[in-house]
Amino acid sequence: MATHAERRQAGTDLLAEMTGAGPGFAANAEQRTGAFGSYVVDYIFGQVWQGDELSRRDRTIVALAMLGALERLQAVRFHASFGPANGVSRDEMTEIALQIAGYSGFPAGNEMINVLVEAWSQTDGEPYVIPPAEYKDDEQRHLDAADVMRTLNGADVAQDPAEALAGMERIGPVGTLAFEFAFGDLWARSQLSRRDRSLVVVSILVALNKPDELQFHIPGALNHGVTEPELMGVMATAAPYCGFPRAVEGYRTLARILREREASDGR
């Protein structure tokens, strides 16, 4: 365990580096908000962000996904400001907002997109323009959706798209929309890898406290190459960003899934 002095120094140094504002940034935060600022420096950036379960890039993705899902817009803007320094491009941040539209709702995605566009327009001194989606006919959407379901399920061969759609239609119009839009459009976009999209979706579902959905998407994330330690890092990041109850619930779901996988593998 790091000492308080070590955590304070680590948090101060990390904030100075990521914000480009120097060591005075941490001191100003504490002066402005008192004990709250102290814990931002010592606990969030001096401890949680120091964990080696997630790379700095991945923790930025996780934090933005959680904050966007919860519509914490000031925090979205702050974390987006050091996204590029941590290896997260503007295109990737807009993709996080698109994924939020599918899993937390279009209003939440809209709020995040607007905050990003406003911030980048101010930085650039001119309107920031995001390219529109490319046209895709239904046949291609269905092929893409079936392939996304293949990789999420860890299958070698994709189902016939008509069979995959019929399976989703068992849950009514919602299933059809999930197949065509969530899997056929959002998940199939190339601007963010499926591994990173899984990281985003798991983060959103933890933030929204959706253990039933995590039961599907945590194994999907493992199939997409997210590691067990990285998923543990998601839950640790949820503690300061979503609160301990949601972090604990997410951890319980993850631990249960890992136990079930170990049992099925005979480990």
C-alpha cells in the first residue's frame, strides 16, 4: 500500500502531466473544493489511476464511458481534454458517445456528443465536424450483425443472418432493433475495435447497474480480448466514478461469471 505522501505525489504528478497545467493544478483543486479536492488528487488520480490493471488509454475509455452514460457532462469535458494525451483520439471519443446512445439511450449520447463538439470547436477556433454514417443496406447490416454476434459469443462461424435475426426476434421489436442497430450498425463500425467497444459497453452497464446485461457482455468482452485483470480494473474505476454500490455489484457479477467459466473448463 502506498503512503499518503506517495499517493499525493503520484496524483499531483499525473494530473500535471495529463492536463498540462503543472503541479499547481492539484493544489488549486484542493484550494477550490477542500476535502473533495484532496480526495480527487489522493484517491482517484493518486490511487485508482495508478493501478496497473488498465493502461492509461483504457482507463480513459472506461472513465468516459461511465461518465457519458451517467450524463456527468463537466467530468466528460475534463476527461476528454486529456484523452489524446492518453492515446484516445477524437474519433474514438465520438464512438464512445455513439455506443452510449445504444446502451444508455440517445439523449445521453446526444449530451456527450454536444459537449465534445463544443469543446473541440472552442479549442480549434472553428466548428468541429463529425462525418455522417455511411449508407448500409439491410443485407449488409444483417451480415455485420451476425458477425458481431459470432465474435461476442466466441464462435468460429457466424450464424446465418436470417437465423440470428429470428433468434433475436423472440424478444419482440426490441430484439430486432438490437440486431439491426446495436449489432449491425454500432458494433460493426471500424472507428473503434470490438475489444474497445466491449470495454465501453461493460463500463456503461456497470455505471447503469445492469447485472443481467453484464451476464452476456462480460463473457463477450473476454471473447473480444479484454482480460480478467482489465475487467477487475473496470470495477475498481467504477468505485470513484459510479459509487461503491455499483462497483461492488459489478464485481460480484464478474466474480460469478469467472467462477462459472472455471467450473465449465474443469479448472
